[in-house]
Amino acid sequence: TNYSQKHKRKRNTIIMTMKSFLLLLGAAASLPQSHGFALTQQCHRNPSVSSSSSLLQMSSDGSADHSSVRIMVNGMPGPMATAAAEACLRKGLSLSPVAMTGPDIEPGTITVSDKISGTSAEVRLIPATDDGLEEIASSLAGLREASGDANVLAIDYTHPSAVNSNAIFYAENKLPFVMGTTGGDRDQLMEDMQSRKAFAVIAPNMGKQIVAMQAGLEDLATKFPSAFAGYKLEVTESHQKTKADTSGTAKAVIASLKQLSDDDFDLEEDIKMLRDDESSLAFGVSEDALNGHAFHTYTLTSADGSVQFELKHNVEGRTVYAEGTADAVKFLATKVGSGMEGKVFSMIDVLQAGALE
């Protein structure tokens, strides 16, 4: 009996430690569990287009009804934008019949299909030229008339060089958006959106578990600055060859690790970026994931080399980011529909709201 009581006390201590750790990461204990990075979602058929009020309605169970929301996914036929569009279908959202594509891509219509839910949608891609942007702005008026002023939103997975100009286009056309594209001038981006009181979710990473990790690191850096003083930081990140910029996730994590270590790590010079197949394979990436992966390793080593800490997060495929993006746009639609003033949110806001499924 004494042994059982002692064992029970020990087990409870471990459970409380785990709860404290989850709170430290900013993740609620009630968040649904996932297996690795492959999240299983409940799927719904696409609703047909119909006229609705400008604000989101509530369903019978008290949750926001997104059946009238239309999502313009910009950047298709690029793989990340296409994956985000498929995730939107999988989560019961409808796609806008028009979307922005690169200025060098010929206009045309594609079919976006989600194999899990069996839903699909045709989307006309319009190049982001001056004439194309005028056509998209004109199309927004028709979409809003059919769906409601607050029910048309955008997702951006375009190119780092287009981040700032696209965001200004969205803000000036009062189009709430989720910016999944990394790169661009991020400080200017935030300044432009805040000054225009735009509705947006802007984040370097859309994956739930990675967002939770980032939140935890930010909290650690705030509570225990210089806890790793004197430690040397090394960072290696590998992505598919088509990724044009340094990982935004790596930059965010490094900012916290620098605060913890006081290391003079240079974001432009010291990150080891892998963008060729041979190096990525040697880094542990599976051959079938070479065209879509994100592997990161951060190492902190003491001055005398006797102590080393290593943090890794490796993702193969795009599902975790696509699912998080769809959750973010649903979160944003609810905020827009509430009638509140425009605001820029982060993925940590989405996570804290319990909006990541």
C-alpha cells in the first residue's frame, strides 16, 4: 500500500510537470492530439453559392457558420497554394472562382480536388499584372454581392518578392488575408497593415505543433534571458530547391535562441541553408520528400564544448502547413464577422483561441 501511494504521488508529479510544460508552450491541454504531423480532419461537402448577410451566422451548436465564406487562394498552381486550397475544401470552405497567379503565368482555369473529402472546385487563375489586378478587384465586388461583404478572404502563397505589394493590394481592397508567404520586408509589412487597420494573419509558419514550440521558446526567452550565455548557436535548415528565401520559421526561432544565449548569430551569414538534393538527403530528408520538406536543426554548445543542446523539427510534405492555413482563415473569418476593427493576428493568436483543429 505504501509503495502504491508513493508510486501514485510520483506519477501525479510527472503529470503535473507535463501540464506545466504544455502551458509553457502556450498550448491548451484540451487541444486534440495528432499523430506526428499528419492531422486527421472531419470533411464536409462544399455548399453552393448563395446570398447571405455580411456577418457570419452561428450554427445550431453555437460555432461560427462558414458556409458563405469564399476563399481566394493566391499563388496556384504552386504546390503550397494548391495544398492550402485543398485543405480549405477539406474543412468545408468554398473557394473563390478567381484567384491571383504569377505575372509570367498564362491565365487559365484549373480544377482543385481534395481526395479525402471528394470535393472539388474550378478556379480561374489571373496573372498579377496591372490589368489582372483590376480584373481581380472587379471580381471582388461580385463575390461580395453573392456572399456578403465580410465573407470573402484571401490566402497568399505567392513569392517573397510579392509579399509587400500583395499585402497592400489586399488592404486597399479591404480583403482580409492570411499571409503564408515568407520573405519580403516584414517590418514594413507589419507597419503597412497596422496603419491601414487591415485584417490579416501573418506568420512565418502555419503548423500547429511548430507554432506551439515557437510560443514556448518566446516565453522561455522572456522569462530566462541569457540562460545560455556563452553558448554558441549553430543552425542548419533544408528546404526544397524552389524555396527562394531563408526559412521564416528559422528566423523566428533564432530570435528567441539569441535572446537566451546572447550569441551574435547573423541571420544573413550564419544560417546554413541546404537547397540541393544531395545535401538534403545527407541531412536525413527522404528521397520522396525532396520536393516538399522543412528540416531544421538548432544547436547550442557551451564555450568549452562539454555541454550541447539540440532542437530539431523536421516536416516532410505540406499537409501540416496547409491544414493550419485553413484553420487560420476560418479564425480570421470569425474575427471579421464579429464586427471588430481590423487587426493583424499571429498564428499564436490562432493557437491560443483554440482555432487549430
